[in-house]
Amino acid sequence: MSTPSIRFRVASRSGLPPYRQLVDQVRDAVYEGRLREGEKLPSVREVVTQVVINPNTVHRAYRELERQGIVEGRAGLGTFVVASSRIGVRLSDGRLLTTVVRELVEDATRVGASRHELVRALEVALDRVGEQAEA
């Protein structure tokens, strides 16, 4: 049995619910290639020991990751990564699209843009790119 290759952290002051922090950490690890298809996530018991968190919170995070198609639970065996490179899209300079988007969101948040404003700006940009491609 291999040792899980991710260690979780939960920041009480992050503003994000703990389950969401776990989901984001797994998703980021998959996007960045630190977790690969077939790798086992730590058991709920191991996570609870690592970060002193309620087991239900870990179950909720793992269920959300399953819903997103990133992991699957296997009865009696644990939770395994099922999505890998197909999740992360590499740009021509080698950066992952998720990194670029995360930076965009962080920049927009820093200047005070709301979620709605950011989504609308992305829609406008996508429309313009689509119009240019058609011309």
C-alpha cells in the first residue's frame, strides 16, 4: 500500500469552509501533476489526524470531488484519483490554464471586482474572441 502523496492544511482564517479548502487542494494537486490518476487519497482517519477536522467535513470534500469527477471511492479500498492530465490544459508557454485563470481571479478580486462582474467580463472577452475567429 503506497503512502498518500498529499498532506492537507486547513487555514481557519481563510474565509473558505474547511471542506472547500480540501477540495481545492486536491484539485490543485491534480491540475499541477502532484497527484496522478490511480493515486490514493489519505483515508478520512488520516486527514482527521493531519488537520484535526471533523470526519464529516472530509467525507463532504471527498463526495464533492467525486461529483466533479476527480476521484472515485472504491468500497473497502479508499478514494482514488480518476482524472489527471485531461483536467489541466497547458498553454504554449507551459503554464496551466487553471493557473492563469486563478491569477486573473486574484487580480480581479484585488481591484474589487465582484464575481458577477468577473463572469460578465469573461463572457464579453469570449464573445469578442469568437467574433474575431469568425471574421
